[in-house]
Amino acid sequence: MQLIFKIAWRNILRHKGKSLIIGLILFLGSLLMTVGNGVISGMDHGLEQNVVNGFLGDVVIISEKQKTDNILLDFTGTLIEPITNYPQIKKLLQAERFVSRFLPAGKNMSLALSDDYNATPGFAYLLGVDFAEYQAMFPDSLKALEGRLFKPGERGILVPKKARDEFYNFTNRWLIPEGCSLVEANLSKDAKENLKTIIKADNIVLLGMNENNSSTDLRFGIKGVIAYRTLNTIFGHFSITDIESYRECLGYFSSSAHAIQVAKEDQKLLDLDTTNLDSLFGTESLMVSNPQAKPTPAPAAIAAAKAPADVDIEAGVYNMIFVKLKKGTSYNYAVSQLNKIFTANQAKVRAVTWKKASGFIGSMTTIIKGSLLAFVSLLFLVAIIIIVNTLTMAALERTPELGMMRAIGAQKQFVRLMFLSETAILSLVFGGAGFLLGAIIVNLIPMLNITSANDMVQLLYGGDIFHPLLKWTDIVVTLLELSLVTLIAAIYPIRVAGGIKPLDAIARD
Amino acid sequence: MKKTAKNIIEISGLTKDYPLGNTTVNALRGIDLNVQEGAFTSIIGPSGSGKTTLLNIIGCIDTATRGSVKVAGHEITGLNDKQITDLRLHTIGFIFQTFNLIPVLDVLENIEFPLLLMKKHSGAEIRQRAEKLADLVGLGEHVKHRPAELSGGQRQRVAIARALVTSPSLVLADEPTANLDSVTGGQILEVMRQMNRLEKTTFIFSTHDANVLKYAIGVTKLKDGVITAN
Ligand SMILES: Nc1ncnc2c1ncn2[C@@H]1O[C@H](COP(=O)(O)OP(=O)(O)OP(=O)(O)O)[C@@H](O)[C@H]1O
Ligand SMILES: [Mg+2]
């Protein structure tokens, strides 16, 4: 064996050019695979951390009527079904030992109306929560850029910067928190260009989107313009409001007004009472009629301006419940366990993992990983072809030498092993070097503490810090792929070399 | 013909046909030949007479079409590739016309090669034996050179040392001096003869060269695939 390695190694050195070409391909392939996997794993891990800790929790509970699991970012406009039995679910969750904490929330779309007749209504994605509970569930997930966050029990809305920029593009209104003045540095590019003519607004009228059009348009006072700590590309769509206002806007009926979910028929009747009845029809009538006067607030909003403390808010309607699991609980276990309980108790909801709940965002890394694997595989395929070609030529060139070895007593196996060793040494040395360099790069990058405020870059980082990750599974896959390449590439040349006969030692013309 | 010594080679009725297009070339047509242990014998004959073919079959690197070939007591026609390779390794040494050394190994390593394949001796034993043979063939000064750094004569000396390192019972050399000038060729034959005497190894070599012939002790004449004189 030592002899085989010695000869193989010296042959590699002897044919430096060939060895270098093969080696370089193997080096690049394994470097690319290691770094690529590292970046993607980091992205995956970052996304998980940031989505789980910043927005959705580990598991999301949605109505069993909900058609798709994807409830984070579904731009098709599919509404999220209401959950009307939160108290029951709350009890079930409290009884589960693997549940760490949970937060019920309303989450749906609304139309953002404007007093500008020429403007098209924009969309606002609403997240209705008890803000104190929200902050306890997702600590430090957001900060106020302008204005402030909610005071306890306060009603109103917190608009993310991204949503404000979009709202401006639709409605030509620049939102500023109540009592605040315009901060030029925070203006969007479009807004900056129109600085002189900019129209400011410290409130926003939203019309909840609801299957049976039982929603109301409701004026929300802007308390703050916020930025999520990270991934504003995703989270920045969602304005946060108190759950009471959310329910009114969506026509779910505030618990403080009614304490219970009103039957559908009654709901419709009640809808007729709303002052902005005409707002349900046609685009034009969606505009609040008088730009000067503030639009008439919905009666419910007035009634709920100060919610009585003793009313059971939790008895009202939600759309989802975010659940955080105790450390070490697997998503799949938690989901199947919860679903078992929900079915047994006819809770009419189902649990889904954060990955499924975040739809494209969740599967993005899998897709990218698949593409990387396909790309590297393609590279390796080219490598295999080149290696096969080079080694076969080498075998043929060395026919007299190999034939002589056979003639003076080397077994077929010896010649075969010699060729396998040459390929194996090449992939070990060069592939190994590529892997090592990749591993060093992947481990070094987090130390550089590269951060980005750019939304798209953040998406690639999976958060605000670029933190590639070397996972064991990736290492194993890389090394397996490398060995596989070696083996496949060596098969044919080995057959050729093994087929060389002792008689070939004698060059006959 | 004395019958005192044992025969290392016993050939009877050996024919070799090469298919060539639609016809067949009868390279050997019924050879009967015995070679005694310790012989230093030459096979001569005009080009195409079958010298190489005969040596290849004796050396177990080619197969007979018909007939029986016994090398060191083994009937070689019935052996599989692995057994035949072992037989070559342990009982036969080869010296090729074109030297055929392993280019990436130095002189000493080339000489050691068959011993390493045998896996019978310790590293130190192998080294010792190889050094001794390098000395015997007059390459003691050049053991660290690679084949490319040697002259033709020196390369053939390496080949002789390599052929003898395993102490084979038989060394075959097909025109070992054809690629050398006559002076060097003579020296190579001297070395071979010396080895024959020292190690009691049987040598069979083929040649065209009348000069070379004078070193031979026995001569077998071939013509058109048959033995014309022995
Ligand atoms: N592989 C082969 N295929 C077809 N015919 C062959 C083959 N090898 C040898 N022959 C033929 O067999 C005959 C004997 O060839 P061989 O090489 O044994 O002669 P030789 O005596 O060694 O000649 P030379 O002195 O030129 O080396 C020749 O006619 C040759 O053409
Ligand atoms: Mg010949």
C-alpha cells in the first residue's frame, strides 16, 4: 500500500499540469459547496432565529378552515380565517408542558383610504395584539423611529417605515406620529423629491377586508413609526394595532363593545348602522369624503375609546396564536402533539411550524440549497468528465510501464489501486484544501461581524448579521459528494488500467 | 545432451497462431524444447522467426495455442491470471529490450519493486538485497538516480538487477542489447553471465547479433516457427 501511494504521489507530481487542473476543479467544487452551504445554513438559521423570535414564534395556530398554512406573507389577498374560541385553546396550551408562552393575534389586510380623490387606496397589513403581551413574547423585536410605542391600554397604530413609504406611494400622504414633526432624514426617495408639496397626516383610515364585508373603516391615530430589529423586507409590511381597534376595523366586533362574537346575521344588521355604509361600494366612495374635516369615526371606535378594564378581551375574535416552545422541543413533535389535542378537544384549529406558516420565506433556503447542490453537482459532473478523460489518457500513455509492472508480477488489483490512489490523493489534497479553506472562511466571517441595514442583504443573511454556519450535515454531504466524484471519476480509468496486459509491456509496432 | 541437471523448462508440441484479418499467422509451429537449470542459452533466428513469441510464452505473458509448457515444474496453460502473475513474480525475471523501468522511482526503488510486491521480506532486508544487486551490476554510485538520468546501458543494468532481486529460477531477456551500442551490449552480457555464475540463475535471451552470440553457452536456432538447431 505504501508502495502504491508512493508511486501514485510521485506520478501526481510528475504530471503537474494535469494534476493541477483536476485538483483545481475539485478544490473549487468543494470550496464553493462548503462556503455556499455555510451561507445558506447561516441564512436558514438566521431566518429561523429572526422569524421565530421576532414575529411568528415556533408554531402558529390557525383556524382549521384556513386553506393554506402560509399566513405570513400571502399577497394573493387570501383572508385569514377567524378563531373564535381562544379561551378554550388557551386552556389547552397552558396544559402543555412543552409550550413556553403564546400570544393570540389578529392578522389580516385592510385598505388604506385617503382623502385624496385621485389616489388609489393602499393596503395595510394589520397585526392586532395586546401590545404589552406582544413585547413580552417578542422582546426587543422593534423600536420607534419616530414618535413612540404604545402606552398600556392605548389605542392607535404603529406603522413600520416600509409601510409608510408604500402608503405614501399610494396615497401621497406622509405619515407622521401624532405631535411629531417631519424628519427629513427618514423620508423615502419619492417623498424627498416632493418635499415642498408633501401632505402630512398623523392618522390613517383603514377599512378591514372581511369575507362578508362586515368591516368598518376606522381612523387610527399614529403613535409611532417603527422599524423591526431585522428583516424589515418581510416584517415591515405589518402595522401593529391594539386588538380592539383591529377587531372593529375587521368587523369582528370588539370585545369591549360586545364581549362576544356576534352571530353572522346580527353582524350584518349592525353593519348597516355604520356611518360609512357607502364605503362598501365602489372605489370612489372608498375615499373619505371631506379632506378638511376628520372622517366620522365608527361608532364602535368612539364607544371603545376607553375600553372598560373588566371586559373579557380574550373572548373576542383572533386570527392566529403564536406559540413559543420550550428549548429543545422539536417543531414536528410539538405540531403533531398540539394537533392531536386540538382534534381530541374539537378546538377547530391546527398548529403549523413557523416554516410552513412563513410560506416562501420558510422554503426559500431549501430552494436555494437545492439550486446550489444542482450547480455544484454540475460542476462536479464537468470535473468527472475531465478527470475521466485525463486519467484514461494517462493510463494509455503509461501502457508499457503498467504492462511491465504486470509482467514482473504486479497483480491487476495493484494497478487498479494505483489509479484509484492517484484520484483519491488529488481529491483528498485539493478537495480537502477547498473544504478547509471554506470552513475557515465560514468560521471567520462571523468574527468580522458584518452587518447590514439593507433589507435585501438582510434577507440573504437571514438577519442583520452575516453569520454563515458550518453544519455537520453539510460537512458530511460535501465529503460524501467529493468521495463519490472520486469514485465515479476513477471507475473508467481503473478499468482501462486494469485491462492492460503484461504483453503490453512489449511495444510492438 | 546430458541428463544430469533438472529441466527448468519443458516444452512439447507448442504452437502459436495469431489471427490476422482473415488468415492466421503461425508464429510457432510445434516446438519441443527443454532448458536445463543454470543454463545461459540464446535463441537466435531471423526476424519474424518467432523468438519473441516463444520467450513471451515461456515468460507467461502470452498464451500458447496448443501444446504443453512447463516452467519450473508448473504447467502454465491451466493457470488463471492471479496464479500466473504470482508465478511470474516468484520464478521469472524479465529484461526488456526497451528497459522498461518505473520512471518515478529511483534506481534502488526500481530494483526493490518486485520484492515489495512479494511482501515476504522486511524493509531492511529488501533494502540490503537491492543495494547488493545494485553493486553487483555496477550501479552502486547511482542508486538515487531516476531512470531518466541514466544511460541506456545503466538502465539495462537496473533491469538486470531488478530481474534478479527476487532470486528467480529463470531470467528471460528478449534482445536485451538491441538498443545499446556493441561495447555496452557486451558489458551487459558480461554482467548477465556473471550473475548466471554467481546466482546459478537460468538465462534465456534472444538476439540477432552475432557479437552477442559468443557469450551464449547453448544456442537454439529458430526459423519460421520451428527449431532448426539446438
Ligand atoms: N500480435 C501479433 N499479431 C499477429 N501476428 C503476430 C503478432 N505477434 C507476432 N506476430 C507474428 O508472428 C511471427 C513471429 O513474430 P515474433 O515477434 O515472435 O518474431 P521475432 O523472431 O521476435 O522477430 P524479430 O527478430 O523481428 O523481433 C511474425 O510473423 C509476426 O509477424
Ligand atoms: Mg522479437
